[in-house]
Amino acid sequence: MCEELWFGKAHIPRSSQLRGLSKLGAYSTSIMDGKRTRIMKEDLCDHVWEFHFNEAAPEYWRNLDPYWKGTGPPMRRYFHLDGTLTADPGDDVWGGHESCYSIVTSFVGDGKIREHYVRINRWPRLSCVKEA
């Protein structure tokens, strides 16, 4: 039952894979998680994130990006539960500096989300979207 529900999903919630959780519990947890639209720390930390700069990025950054140079795979970033962020060794964009992240959410009336994004250091916001 869960295998069919999870087929093709990019993210399977940790809570649905807890040891000792019944199959019905795992299925119910997965259904509830599928309705969630906010990015959570676990969503970030459970995956390797690949990215490249978009065309609007300054030329300096695009010239360091393997995607734009045509020299290699996308850059990778690793989010950690302690709020830090790391990259692969030798990443020219990364440069070995310390980075931290936070998930920023602001609400308007009735619990509706006005803004929801990931902030890394003091750099421009990183938009994240959780799709069902």
C-alpha cells in the first residue's frame, strides 16, 4: 500500500518510516504529509540539493558555475539539522566559508502563509516549493 503511494516521490517523510509504525499508520502519515505545503528542516536535510544559478545571476557567479561553463554536474548543497550548510570539496562557488540557514515563514490572517523561503547567511532568499 505505501509502496504504491511513495512510488515516484522525491521525498518520503521520516515520520512514515518510524520503526514499529503500523502499515496503516505509515499510510496515514504519508497522506497527511502530502497535504503539507511548508518546507520543513527534515525536507532540506534528507536530500542532496543540486542547483545552478539562473540567467539573472551576476556574470561573476555564472562564470564559476559548472552549468554555465559546461564543465560538470550541477553544484550540490547539503543542509544539516544543526542549521549549517556544506558543499562538495573543490566547489569554486562555495569557497569554504561557513554558512547557516533558516526557514522563514510569515503569516497573514487565518493562518495563510504570506512568505515562505530559505535564507542562507544574508544572501538573497532561496525559494522552495513543496509539491504533493
